[in-house]
Amino acid sequence: MTDAPAAPRKLFLLDAFALIYRAHFAFSKNPRINSKGMNTGAILGFTNTLVEVLQKEKPTHIGVAFDGPKKTFRHEQFPAYKAQRQAMPEDIGTAIPYIKQIIEAFDIPILILDGFEADDVIGTLAQRAEAHGFEEVYMMTPDKDYCQLVTDRIKIYRPAFMGNAAEILDLDHVLKRFEIERAEQVIDILGLQGDASDNIPGIPGIGEKTAKTLIQKYGSVENLIAHVDELKGKQQENVRNFAEQGLLSKELATIHVNVPLPFEPEQLCCSAPDEVRLTALFDELEFRQLAARVLKTGPTRTAVPISPAKGTKSSIPTGAGHQASLFAPAPGITEFIDDDEDARPGPQGPRRTLAEVPHQYHLIETPRLRQELLKFLLLQTEVSFDTETTGLDTMTARLVGMSFCWLPGEAYYVPVPQHDAAAAQALVDEFRPFLEHAGIVKVGQNIKYDLTILKHYGIRIGGPLFDTMLAHYLLEPDMRHNMDVLAETYLHYTPVSITELIGPRGKKQKTMADLPPADVSNYACEDADVTLQLKHVFEPRLQELGLLRLLNEVENPLVPVLADVEYEGVKIDSAAMGDYSAQLQGYITELEQQIYAAAGQEFNIGSPKQLGEVLFDKMGLGGGKIKKTKTGQYATGEEILSVLALDNPIAGLILEYRQLTKLRSTYVEALPQLVCEADGRVHTSFNQAVTATGRLSSTNPNLQNIPIRTEKGREIRKAFVPRDADHVLIAADYSQIELRIMADFSQDATMIEAFRNGIDIHSSTASKVFKVPLEAVDGEMRRKAKTVNFGIIYGISAFGLAQRLGIGRKEAVDIIDAYFQEFPAVKTFMDASINKARELEYAETLLGRRRYLRDINSRNATLRGFTERNAINAPIQGTAADIIKIAMIRIHEWLQKENLGTRMILQVHDELVFDAPRSEADYVIPRIKELMIGALPLSVPMEVEVGTGSNWLQAH
DNA sequence: CCCTGTTGG
DNA sequence: ACACGCCAACAGGGA
């Protein structure tokens, strides 16, 4: 008998830091924090990748490479190498020791060598393994530099990531991707095009495309330089001037495969993990699911029974479609159900999908079944519902169907007739008793959308609302609140993706109306089901954190208010916009000519790149001290140009040009295009769940940044007009709301007194800081005091104040010192805010709205400073947001109750705009003012300024 | 798709 | 030596 051929040897070499960074940032939107407050995302992500490769690929040999501790030869050659790369995030720093311990517990060798980076180590070992006859060598990394090492047997293994499957890059891939003949030429490509993330400069003007063509033609950087004469124009100049830099870049991109490291295959052999040690580590880190998967000795899991909701007897209307037995649990599911309620669930671990979870989703298509369903709906106290439509634009979308759910795992979908508006309306009307029922809580995800859709069918949703998107916004204000992600995170459940149903976004995208109702049913029912289950997860958490009242008394009641405001829209005088556009165009063309004349050449003024070159290279402006942006371009921002304007008129012309083109493109040209055909008005969307502080934001268009500060900008407000000649616009502004909140929070006696006596706050501050009588305060002093007052709210520094005021640093220090001497309680309050945030790791508004400040105790001074300023600003800005939200709810409620014709049409952070019948204005104004002032009484009086006019500018 | 620059509070 | 006041949306350039 001959020897059996030896089993193929399969080596995996992992690039530790690259994988760790990637894992860390994958979790950055949804950090995993364990009960000790440790961010374990990087560790979990890395370990998952490791486990996956061990289980799926079953390597015979494996090693994990780390960068060596000392600077590498690359830093010596080129000091800027990786210089602009940010310091390692703290969470990664703390993660590294754990990751090393886990690797050790798996009995995998850690490869590390002083003065060399992981890629050199991996490159060296990969080539030696190939030389030793290894059949397969995989370099595990997301980094494209490694492409230069790929051969028949050495490949790149990119681990699965954010839904993308793992990917193996072989020689074919590499040659095609870079359009080269030999893998080594990757370094020539990189040498020419550079690599921003590693600060490898490359040659200016050569990007990916150009690099490929040049290397195809010349084969290498050296040969290109030798034939530089054959190139043309600017390119020739660049290659000639930056030849050195190109060669150096190539050198930097080269992975060195002669690292003094012995290749000892037996050291790299895969062996069994140390289960005791792993158990201890996973236990400490609270990786329960991972432990169960890896160690197979975790506690036995039991299925969570689907609990019947309170107050419901039968759960399935008779005859409502499928038999329960059709939906028996999938075999083996029990072991996947997580019993881990306390730890925040992360987006890892086994996922359950529609096919795996017991559910009963019913398609309700006959009049009899609809009546039966309605009967049940009317028996509930709380129902989650969802609408399916033909698109996302509420003004044009048509209803396709509605789904309802009041028991987890059980939902009903009612298709709406298409192509027959009357029949569709009739069907919606069937459900009116439920939809408008004032006693049934309506649960939804982004329920404003459903409200608006149904409003087009004449339905005014009744009863308290519960929006799971807003619930999550209060729990995690700086995250995203996408339902699919929430389901994965909190329910360990993967909903059917909409893309699967209607295809990717694009020209040929289907809509829900193009699908058979049975297909839509599954999707729609699942959404209602998931939404209800999310509510059940979020509600107790909100209760614990003291956020339930804020949700139920502010955010949820604001939803129908915003739906009405958006639905109402704003009238825009498009003709006036058109005239103004032509006028602006005239100014702009004139400016262009003047700028070209001053520069002595034509160029694209709108390109910061070209502009910088013209101003600084060609014209030699700036006198030596020229600032650059972080990407190495010339900085040409407002502050820079206004300084230059003192010496050269071109800078002023450019600023004016910028202002006018901004006005034209962003407002004058864009707004008329967004006028809705059906009613001739512009309908913005107010997003209630994006800002970290609790403010609203406005998109499509953003009506919260319509110009007002400059004369030419203000003009645009004249085009915002009442609905007709019998109406007027009313604008009501809170005056200095944030400073009043500061006075209340700090209880500073001087500040409170000024507000109580109705003294102009900026003059009052000026009088105190500059130690002159109130009457002696001049415009300049008031201006400075105003800047100081705003600076205080934002947690200003002497540097910042000096910059803003254009004064010396010393003077700024003096002003700030004087300020704190005169307003000592403000200083105390600011310190206390920071201390409280250090303790709690969050800041909160008067109503308990939180902003998490997890970096407040960071050792990174810059990051900490940033977070400290947030600790001061977030409660103030957030409380102002709370206050105006309450006012909006009360005013809306009052306008409805009194059946008035006045409509709220805009909110701009501290301002509300109304469109009112002329005859009503005198009646509503005092009440609007009263409701705004009284929304949330503070220890200082609130002031509201109200104006009216036949356009928005006049109303101010 | 990211960057720079502008608009608002 | 470095960075340096908060919260947003949108347009255009350049790859």
C-alpha cells in the first residue's frame, strides 16, 4: 500500500488591527455595551470573525499578526506615513488585551515583531508557507494593499461583513480589478495614485483610472519616469516634479517579505481551544450567545411562549384563513431563542427570520372577513398597524393595503382595491370606526407617515399614538431608528427586506401595487407584528429611565401636529422667485467677469480646489501663512477670505459670488421645483428623530434655513406668502429662550434679575462685563456681550471668543474672567453640568430627555472637551426644543377645539409660523403668545414676539 | 461617495 | 504641540 497523500495544508494569517478596526466601526452606530459599561464591539466582532473562519474554513494552520510596537522603517523613510491617522479609539485600546487573551485561549500563535507591521509579517510567512508546499494560504484582511502578494496559492480572504458574504480574492480577481498583468504591479498603481488612509501621497493628478492606464502602458513607476518625455502637459509636469515622491510612495506601499521571522509550521498548527479559559473570558465580557455557539456547553435554552395579550379572549377570528398547525415552529428553533434580557442585544449571533418563527399572518379579502376583523379590532385597547403604499412621497402615494396586529405573532392584512378610487375609499371607510376610535392606542413605526396617507382618505386617526421610532429615539437619540435594525437588535429577528420584495432602488423599481396581495401580506403583517413587539420591549425600558412621560406627553402627541403642518404646506410665490432668479443671475455674471479680470484668467470659482490654486499659487495671496484643510487643499472658507479681503478685492468678490450662487441654487431655483402640483404649496418633512438634542429637522426642502441675515438673502422670505389675499402670515418667536433657560438652570441672581426686569440681556451683560452703567453701553460693547452670551451656552474657550470677535487672546481671557466674576452661578452651573455628566455619562433636559456622553471620561483631551461642551449645551438646546414642542401641541389642540381657520405651517426651532384668516389674526395672536409663554414656566418670564404680514419677511 | 462651503437657530 | 462653541440640510466639485 502506498502512502495516502497528505491532507492538504491550509494556512490562515489574520491581520489583527485591520480586522479589529473594522469590527469596531461596524458597531459604532449601535455600540455594544456590557453591564460594566465596557464597549465590547471590537472584541465581539473580531472573535466572531475568528470563530467563523475556524468553523467554516477549518484551517489546518493559523496565526494572528499584530503591528510591532516600535516605529517601522516606513516612518523613518517618510515621517508623515500614517501621520494623519487618528489616535486609536480608546475602546479599541481596552479591547486589545482581551483580544490577545482570546487568541491565546484558542491556542493560536500571536505573530508580532518589533519595527515591522502586520502586513510584512503576513507577507513573509505567506510566501514561506507557499515555498514549503502549503496548498492554500489565506491572508485575512480587508486591506487592498495585500493584493500585491496574491499568487496561485496565496489568496486574500475578506471576512463576512455587515451582510456581505465572505469573499476570496484570487489572482484572477486582482489582475482584473487593477487591470494589470502581474500582482506586483499593484504597488506601482498604489505608488502613483497614493492611499489617503495611510497618507501615502502618490503623484498629484493621478487617480485610480490614470494610474491603471499608465501602468498598462509603462509597466512600472520607474519605467514611467524614464519615459516621462512621452507624457503630455500637466501630467508630464507632475510626473517630472513628483518623481521622487512617486518612488517613495511605491516603496511605502510595498509589503516586505523578508522579515526576520522563522517559519515553523508546527507552531501554526490548529489545536483545541482552552475551554475553561474561554468560558471565563466570555463570561466576563458577557458574550452569552457566542459562548453557546463556540463551547456548546451553554445553559439549555427554552422557547419563549407567545404570551396572550391582556384582555383578549380568542385570538383568531373564526374562519380567518389558515389553520394554526400550518405555522408550527420550525424544528430546532428553541436553541436559538435568547434568554439574555439584560445585556443590550447586539446585531450578532443567530437571527430568526419569518421562516423560522411561529406566526399566523392572515390575508383578509372578503367583506365578511373584514367585518369579522373589524369586530375584533374594536375589542382591543392597543393595536399596531401599518399602511402599504405605492411610494414614499406622501403627496402622491396611494394606499395598497393595511395590516393590523394586537397579539405578537398574529397579524392581518387587508388589501385595498387598486384602479378604483371609490372602492378604495369605501374599504378605508369600513375601518373608520376603528381608525378614528378615540379609545384604542395606535402603535406604529414612523406613524406620521401612516397618518398622512390616511389623511388623504379623509381619516383622522383617533386615540393615543405610540411611535416605536420615537420610543427608540428617546432611548438612543444619536442612533438610527430603522425598523429592520431595531428588530435585529431588540428582537433578534430579521424581517423580510423591502428590497427583496420590490427590488433595488432604480428606474424599474416595482411598487407594492405590482405584487400579489399574498406576498404583500407577509411583509405587511410582519411589520405590524414587529412594531407591536418592539413597543413591548421599549415601554418598560422607557419607564425605568423616566422617559415614558416625555414620550407620551410630548413626542407622540406631536406626531399628528407635524402631520398637519406638513400636510398644510406653505405657499411660495414662484413668479417672484423667477424674477429674483434672473436678477441674481445678472449679478453673478457681472461678478464672474470682475473675478476673472482680477485673477487674470478664467476658472471655476465654485471649485475650492481651483480657487485655492488661483489665489495662493498664481496670485500669491495670503503672505506666507496659508492654511490648508485636513485633506491638504488650500482652505478658502469664509474666515480666510474675509481676512484676505482686507488686502485684495478679489476675496470680497468671491465671497459675494458664493453668497449669490448659494441663494440661487439652494433656494431660488430649488424651491419652485418642490411646489406640489395638486395644491400649489411646498410640503417639507419634519423629522422628529434625527437630532441628538431633541430639535426637529426639516428636509425636502429644508425650510429651517431660509436666509434672513443679509439683505439679498432676506429677499427670499418675501416669496413665502399666505394662501390668499384674505390671509396673513403670523410669525411668533421666543426671545432669547436659551439664555432664559440658562438663567433658570444656573439660578444666577444677576441674570434672573435682568430677565425679570425686562432689560435687554446683551446690554445688561455688556454693562456688567465692561463695568459701565447700562446707559453707557455702546453698540460695540453690546455686540461683544452678545457673542459672549451665545458662547457661554456652547461652552466657549478664550480662543474661540477671540476668533469670533477678532480680538486678542488676552482680551478674550479678560472678558471671560469678568463674565464669570459677574455671573458666578453660571460658572458653578457649567462645572456642575460637567460633573453630573461624568457621573451619569449622559446629560438631560428639564423633561428628562437624555443625550448620552460616553466620552466624557475619556483620556483624550480633545474628545473629552468636545463632550464637555455637549454636557453644557445639550440640556439647554434640548429644553428649548421640549418647550416649543409643548407649545405646538397646545396651540394645535386649541385651534382644533375652537374650529379656527388658522393653520400652523412652520417651526424654526424658536419660531412658529401660522397662516391665518385676516379676520382671525387679532383673536389668535394673544392666545398663541399665551400658550407659547406658558408651555413650561421657568423661574424667569418667557417673552414671545409676534408679527404679521403679507409675507414671511414682513411678519418679523 | 466624500469634502468643502453656505444657510439657519 | 495640539485643538479650540452647539445643532442641522443642501449644493457643487471631483473622483
